[in-house]
Amino acid sequence: MRPLAHGPTASLFDEQPAGDGPVARFDQAFSSWLADQQGAGTVRQASVIEVYRAMWESFSAWCLGQSPSGDLASLTLEDLQAFQAARFGRKSTDRSLSPRYALRLLRLIDHVLRHHAAATDTPVNTAPSDWIAANPEVRYSEAETKDPLPEYLTAPDARQLITFLSSARPRPGRDRDALSAMSWQEVRNRASVALQLGAGLTPGDVRALMLGSPISQGGRTRGQIWKLSVPGNGTAGKPG
């Protein structure tokens, strides 16, 4: 029998280089973000680091336990929704079920993913921030009230409002007598619409206005009004 030749032998299994597996990528992404935060002085306390690490390990363990396993670049809104759904069923006293904890966790995931994208020069995965925006109960959990942010007119809505109000403005040509053809009630109603939709006044603010309430400010053109302000909240001391 011929002796076996000594030399390198082929592995029976496909082995990934150290530091290149899914687990290593999750760990490296978090460790790199944490190192930069510590260097900048934004994360200092050991207790805070411990909490962040536990949160990230919980998230990464869930991702890697899926079939197929999740990855930083391919993470989707559906994945995050499934991750949150998997957390239910625990004891009701578990703080990880609270909206505030979910907000902290998703913000952490978002920060790590954005840092990872910048470090690797890859597109940012916005799934965490998109998930927060799509879940108001989580998004506003740290606010004193959960009321949504004030709404504002979109560009098409603003153009429509301007067109509606301008139809009552006397202009040369066919619209010269537009204002005189309207009753005072109709002019009042249009002015009320402008104040409520354009300036954000409430119906109570509008009802409290008097003839002397409007204050005009001139612009660069002599004799041309640039800005018109009125009191808000029914008081003469607060401009609206």
C-alpha cells in the first residue's frame, strides 16, 4: 500500500473566510457604529452600551434565525413587521413590547444601517425609518401628545386656493367688475377661507377680527402691500 502524500487537503464543507459570514456582518456593523459613537462622546455609559448591545443582538438573532436568513441590505418593511409581531406573546410586563421601546429599537437599527451604508459606500436601507413613519403609535410615542404634526397645503392645493381667491380681485379686462358682482357675504366667506386655509387661523380667530385688525407691510414696490397680518387666538397681542 502506498503511503498517503502529505500536503493540503480539501475541506468537505464550504467555509466562509473569518469575518465574512452573516453573523460577523451583523456584529461588525454594530461594533463599528458603537466605536464611532464612543469616539464622538455620544455614547459613554456602560449601562447604555449594554442596552444597545442587547437590543441589537435580539434583532440580529431574529434575522439570522429566519429561512432564508435576513441581511442588512435586504431588510424590508415586511421583515420589520414580522420581527415586531414575533415579540408579542411575552408577559405583559415586558417593556420591550411598549411603543417607546420599539421606537428606540428601530432608531438604533436605522442608525446602524445608515452608518454601515456610509462605511461600505452602499445605498442606505431606509426600511427602519419607513417603518417608524408608517406606525404613528410608535412614531409619536415620545411626544407629549400623540396628535400628528400640523398639516399644510400641498403645492396643487395652494395653487387652487390662490386661483379661487384671485377670482374676486379686480383686474383689467373681463374680471374688472368681478368684485362688484359679489355680495358682501361672498367676499367675507372668501376672506375667511383665505385666513383659515392660508394662514392657519381657526373660525374663532376669524370671528374675533375687527376692521382695524389687519396690519399691512409694504414691499419693495411703493404702494404695494407685501404682507398682511392679523391677530391669532382672538387676542391683539399674538400675530397670526
